[in-house]
Amino acid sequence: MFWKTRSKEDPAVPEVGDAALPDTLALPEAAASDHAEERAGAGPTSARPGVETAAEREVTLRSLMELSNDLNARMDLYEIADVALFNVMGHFGCSRAAIWYLAADGYADAVLLRGHGLPDRAARAVGSLWSRWFGTSGILEPILIEDLKEVGSVPGLDLAEEAGIALFAPLTARRKLLGLVALGNRVSGRRFSHRDLQALSASLNFAGAALENAAFTNRMVESNRQLRLANEQLRDLDHLKSSFLRNLNHELRTPLTVMSAYVDSLLMVENADSAQREHLGAVRSEVSKLEAMLMRLLDFGQLMSNDLEVELDRGDVVNLLRTYCEERRPGLAAGLRELSFSFESGVPPAMFERARVIQIVNCLVDNAFKFCPPGSRIQIRVERDKDTVRVDVRDNGPGISPERLPHIWESFRQGDGSETREHGGMGIGLSLARELATRMKGRLEVETTVGEGTLFSLHLPTG
């Protein structure tokens, strides 16, 4: 970024690149003079700070090439954020930096992807204020905090100074604002020059394109995963319906079918304007609702009955869940939730059914995704715990309130049971997950702290 100053005869508003700034950001003459002197070679930190040497150009080019190569192999938003930050921090010699991303689903605040050298709380507050400022100003070039200090009142300026931030730079793709990057002061004490800001913009152009491509790819991968799950669920549903028709047709379905047939017959003989026809129509409508409800309940009842067969085999939980996380991570990243996987060395084999363990963990991850806002982290870890293998699914979301905690295992009941609840679903996921854990001779437990997050622990027997 460089400030374009005008002559005293033309005291118009200064500009940043192609974007006009509001009057409150007009750079004072003293600041403009300081920058002019620095470009002329009169800066205090270098003999000629405005002139880039051949060695500096080579270093910048090598840094851009390394960044391009590293980003080319990444498809995870959080990995891309790490690669981009470490590259610019290393190139410019900064000890702190952060990158924020604007959610595609209209979430109000920018989501902190990564922050190094900055406390999370301060980084989130800075990102919230400055992303909104960039979004309304239309500026698409880096801005130095020291320049803004002489301009006047800018929202969030004091907060940025307290956090040790030297500059902000928009993260863009095709001139569209995707997010924001902040860099701290350089360890050497050297100021950021015009050439430095040009190099930073070039680096962030690579990062912005990589983030946009990754977000698109992750959404596509998640859509394919959901379609595959929907197909699998349809096959399971067909199997359950066939079993129901074979075993329970006369006891449950037949009476409703008979009722429907008799009501239809009566409707055929009643006059169109008779009160009886109106009453019969209401009965027919309610019978249809009852049939649909009964089918849903029987589907769930079949899963929860003793007819559900579980075949236990000894296997490696770590490899199973590592593969699951690799498959699930793109979809969660597309929703701006970070998924991480870790395990303790020497975890022994456990007794379980692969499909049921995935079903349980998938339920817990879906639950965390549903109730945690964008920017949250979901962690899966496998450890040995006495005579069991423990699978932890931890989130840093809002937690579960004490009055709702005793009811989370109840079927058809959500944490928010009000008529105005925000989250959909029948409320059978956690109940089904715990029942499956019990069928595999394991157990499912929960720990939660309001405002800090929730931990679900699945224990699987080792013998």
C-alpha cells in the first residue's frame, strides 16, 4: 500500500490504490512527507530503504515460489492459513500474525482461522472490528497502523495497537474480500516499505486463491459425502420397511389400511356438500398422518429393538477413525469448523463393529457441528483407558446447560425442546448412539462446561 498525496493547490481526499478513502482517513502532510523521505532514501533504518537490492528481490521471489508450491498441495482451510502465515512471518521477520476468514453462510463476524503470538480472545475481537471496517471501506490494499494513527479516529485502532499489530491486509480473490491478515512489528525494528507491501499483497493473492479453491472443493466433497450417506440410509430404510411388512403387517399396518379403505368407500357415496363428507375427509387426513408417523416410529423401533444384530470383531480403532477424519474434514472445514485427530501411542485393538463405531462418532461430530458456531474446533482422540479403548469427541462450543444435561439421552428430545428451537432433527441421535455403544459392550459418557465445550467419551472393550 502507498499513499498518493496531492498538492496543496488540490487538497482532495487521498487515495489508496484504486479505492477512494473517506475524509476521516486523509493523511496529514507530515506523514506524507515522512513517507516521501523514506522513498527517497532518508529513512532512519537503512541507507536507502526505498531501493530494493537484487538480493532482496531474489529472497522475495524465492518466498513467493515456496508459498505457491506449499499451497498447491493443501486443500484444508486451516492448513492453508498456517502455510500462508508462516511464510509471511518468516519472510518479514514478524513474531505475531493472524488470519481471519469471512464465512460464506453470512455469519456476522470473521472467523479466526489461525493466530500466532496473539491470544485467541484478542485476535477474535480485532478480527471482528477490522473485517467489518475493510468490508465497508472497499479498501483492497494493505494499511499500516502507523499511518492510521495520524489520520484520526478509526474504530479498533487502540485494540490493534495493544495487540502489537503493525499492519492489516485484506485477503482477496478476484477483487472480492475473503478475509483479513494482520502482521505484528518486525523483530528487527525495520519498517514495512512500499516494496514489502507489494510482496505481501502478492503472497496474499496466492493464499486467497488457495482458500477460495479449497472452500469450493470442500463444499463439493461434503455434498458428495452427504449424497452417499443419503443413498446408504435409503438402502437401510428399504431393508427396515421390508422387515416391517413381513413381521408386523397384520398387527399394525393392516388395521390402518382397513380404516383408510372404509373411509374412502364412505367418501365415494356421500354427497359433495354433506357435513358427513367433510367429517370423513378430516378422518381420512388424520389416518394418513397416523400412518406416516407410525412408519417413522417403527423404523426407529426396529433399530432399538433386540432384533438389531451387532457382530463384534477385534480391530484397530486408530486406523478406522483416522480414515474417517480424513473423509469428514473437508465438509467440516467448508462449514468453518476445524476437525483434528490424534491418538496415544500403543493403543491396543478393541472389540467393536466398524459400521457401528463410525455411526456413533458420526452422530457425535454431527451434534457438535449442529450446536457449535463457525470457528469452533472439534477434536477426536483415541487413548487407552484401563481395560478399554476410549474415543473422545471434544468441542469448544457453548456446552450443555445443567437443566438439559439429564435429558440428552432421551429419545425424541433435543437440548432445546421449545417450539422455537433453532436446530432440527427428531432428537434420537444421542439415544441411538448410547444404545449402540451398549450393544457393543461399551459405554458412552459426557462431560460439559457451559461456555467452554462438551466432551463425549466412547469406551470400547479390549477383550
